[in-house]
Amino acid sequence: MSDALKHECGIAMVRLLKPLEYYKEKYGTAFYGVNKMYLMMEKQHNRGQDGAGFASIKMDVNPGERYISRVRSNASQPIQDIFSQINERINLEFIQHPEYKNDVAAQKKNIPYIGEVFLGHVRYGTFGLNSVENVHPFLRQNNWMHRNLIIAGNFNMTNTNELFDNLIKLGMHPKEKADTVTVMEKIGHFLDDAVRKLYKKAKAKGLSKQEASPYIAKHLNIAKILRKSASDWDGGYAMAGLLGHGDAFVLRDPAGIRPAYYYQDDEVIVVASERPAIQTVFNVPFESVNELEPGHAIIIEKNGKVKLSEILAPLERKSCSFERIYFSRGSDAEIYQERKMLGKLVMPKVLESIDHDTENSVFSFIPNTAETSFYGMLEAAQDELNKQKNEAILNEKNSLTDARLQQIQAHKIRTEKIAIKDVKLRTFITDDSSRDDLVAHVYDVTYGVVKPNDNLVIIDDSIVRGTTLKKSILKMLDRLNPKQIVVVSSAPQIRYPDCYGIDMARLEDLVAFQAALALHRDRGTYNVVEEIYDKCKQQLAIEDAAVINHVKDLYAPFSDEEISDKIAEIISEEGISAKVKIIFQSVDDLHVACPKNLGDWYFTGNYPTAGGNRVVNRAYINFYEGNPERAY
């Protein structure tokens, strides 16, 4: 993605099913779980680089012994920073106590981070500041082991204000309004409630206070706690949690918006946001990694028993298609093929834009995430070239010479590495014109491979704001003097904010929204902008289920092509000599390419939860009133 876009988070959970001595004997270290967690987090670092956190739990420890460890970082390389701290602490213990090296029991008793249950998180901040206090996992502490709660997730809630108010009605005093806090406190409230009820039962059975603790831990109904906690959540989430005594869970939202995968064998249970991370770290095949179903939780009890429980009734499946287009690593077998198909399906529009002139066209991609879609586009281009060759041979068969046949057969699709991201330049000069000049050099180009009469076709995975295209890429590409620059987006036009995990909160930042406004100005219909505002304002007092996305009315009068052409006009600054054409994927073809992930609300405005419609209307109100606040 050429536009800077922060997004998503990643979770990793590892639960060891054997005694630590087993891993020491088989793998040479009782820190097997810690090592695997490092790999799991590194294999998902693409999902978040603002911060990272790690937590571990030791099971069956004696009173007075530390059983929860947590470390978080918002350093420039947070995963490396976390595990550097862990490694330093472990090495220090071994230096001070060399007798620990071959004594697993002593390691578990005295060295932090070693344990049986682990939770990791990589984060891009979408709510709150990027201070270390906002980095997951969050910890809710208590002197009762089973009331300690550790939470980390990949999520955004659309109704954080409502959740916050509900906590106040319960008599609580949350320390802040961030959705992570409200979620954790809601789970914590029902955990406390369940503990109180079990304590009463334990007393009725004649158990002492000391005997009550293991009884409570054994009989906690995690599924019931989650059902009560999540009953009023509106958002996309993969929520992971650990309880101090060793129970663990991961809950996925009922529309399946955010992803979650799991794997189990006789040694380990692992859950992650991405399937390839599990495949690579544990060397298991694609078929062995299962997807957690929407509305379900995987619950791992202290005794190692695994349950898959329906927590919330599944809604129509609307898994995020942006995961397939851009967010998730393309090493997933399905995602790789889907991204190739995205490139292949958009190729007919590309051929039309260049009048099927493959001989005078150079194809490339904007580094680096669009590379797979580029391969799909090339396959389609090769099919077109083969068709052209066959037609040429058939048309000229009566007069075909050896020289002409060799000329036809020598025709190849011209592909080059055109755009190169040079460095992340610091815009240290505050003057706007100076800053723009620096930004224009973020990308460099390969000279000497494009002829003046050529079409230059560049595929990007998506176009969000268009800023980098306008300020940098198009200017650099124009230096090659092509006849036409065709910028291809493997994703459709992004028209609406996302409120389930991606940092796209402001409508006015979206170049498709800017294009629709410009078209209304051009056609003298700008009065519709105020009309939509009035409709959105009227929706504020309506129940969520009745809220309608009125922002769709802004786009309704225009075809996709009209908006694409206006986007091309907006991002083509004066001084660019080449004709600029923008081509977007169609929503229908997106669904063909990604048939299992039909979440498309950022393209269509069809939000999978009631809160989404409220968010988009609020975002429009903020735009109209000039309010810079987030809509969620």
C-alpha cells in the first residue's frame, strides 16, 4: 500500500500441554514456550509495530511465588526490545545461579517468564496514545489467583461510550474510556460475579476459604462469563484472555470480522491472528490449522481440556477482505492465490485503457505488498499476448515469413522494477513547500526502461488517501516520460471509514470521498452535502438497529468510472505531462477473488453490525462540522 495506513493488531497464544521437563528433555530447553512466542510474534510483526507485549503464567505454584510475568514495549523495535529484556533477565539468573541451568523445577520457581501459558500482542494504535500504558496485554490484578485477568486483542468497538456508561451503571469507576479497558473491566466484572457465586457454593459444601480457591478455579464457566460480557459488544474482535490460575480463551466476533486460527497436538495448543505464523513456527501443514468460527471461543481449561463454545449467535459472515488484499501476510496459501486473482480480474480494464497495446506498455508494481497481485496481472497479460500472437499468425498465414514469425514470437510482456521506495525521509523542515519536495523523493524510479511512447502500468494493492501518489509516485513516474500512467488498485474504491480495526476514521481523508464532493461541485448539486448532514443528525437519537448509512447518498449519482476519473484528476498535480488513468477493482470481482471474506463495508458502506452505520453517520457529521475527532 503506497499510502501510509496503520491498521490491525496481532495476537499469539501458546499453551503447553506437557510438564516443562518434557520440553527440556525433547528440545533442550524448558524455555520452549518463550522461544515459540518470540517466533509467533515476529511472524506477525506486519500486524503492528507501534508496540508489543508479552505475558506468561506459571501454573501450580506455591503461595508467595510469582506466577504472572508481563513485559511491554513501545520502542522502535518493540518485539526485539521485549525479548531482549527477557533474555537479559534469564541470563542474569543463570549467571547468579548456575545450578538452575539443569534444574527445571528451580527455573520455574525462580525465573520469570518461564511457564505453561503465554500471550503475546503486536499493536498499531487506533484508540488512545502510543504510550507503553496503552500497549497490550492489559492486566487486572487481584490477590485471588483466579481473579487475575490478562487481556489482549485485535479489535475496535463501535460503542465504547455505551460500554463505558454501562460500567458506571454497574457501580464501577473505569480509569479511562479506551475500548480495551471497558472490555477488560466487563469481563472482570462477570468473572468476579462468578467467583462470588462459586464461593457461596464452596461454603455451603463445608469447604474452608483455603479449600474454596481450587474449587472455584475448577468450576469456573468461562463460556458463561464471556456470554454475559460480550452481550452488548458491537465491533470486530479476536479477544484473548488468561486467568491467573491457568484457564485461557480466545473469542471471535459473531460476524467473523477479525481473524483467528488455532492448532492443537499432544504438546501444545496455539492460537494466532494468521495461519502461516502457526504453520511456520510449528512446521505443520495448512490442513492442520483450523479457523475459529465466528461467535465462538476456544477455551483451554487449566487441566488442558479444550472446548469450542458458541458464545454469541453467528451473524452473516463478513470477514474483512482487507486481510486478504493487504493486511495478512501473503504466505498463506489461500491469500496468495486470492491476491493473484485480484490482479488477474482487474486486467481487462487495464487492457482497455491501453487499447490492448502490450507491445508499447511496461508493467510494474508499487513495492512491495502489491507484488503478488502483479503476478496475477501478468498471467492475464500473457494470456492476452498469446491471443494476439495467435491472431497475428492466423491473419498472416498466407504471407508469413520466417522473419515475421520470429518477430511475432519475440514479443514479450515488458515488466520492470520501476518504483523503488528509497528511504523513510524525515520532513524536518516545517515549510510546506520544502516538506512537499522531500516527500516527493520518498520513491525513486528506474531510468532507461520506459520509452516516450509507452504506457506505464503500475499496480498498487489499494489507494486510500492518494497522498503518496500525488506528492511522490506520479511525479517520479512522470520523469520517465511515458505517454500514459495507468495506476491500478487491486482493491475497490475506499469510500467509508472502517471502525473494526483499521485506522480509517475520517471520511475527508479518503480520496474517493473528496472525488464525490468535487463531482457534486462540478454539477451544481452540492446542496446534497447539507441534506445528508441533516439526515445523519436525525439518526443520532435512533436505536442502532434502525440506523441507516446515509453517506451512501453522496456516491449514488455517480458511476465508479466517474469517481475514478475524478480521483485521477485530483492526484494529478500541475506539471505532470503524462495522461493519468486510475483503475479500481470492482466489488463483484473482489468477491470472486475472495469468496470466503465478503466484508466490504469500506467499499460499499454495508456494515456488518448496527454500530457501523452509526459510526459512518457520525464521521460525516464530524466532517461537515469541521470536527477533527474520531467517529469511534
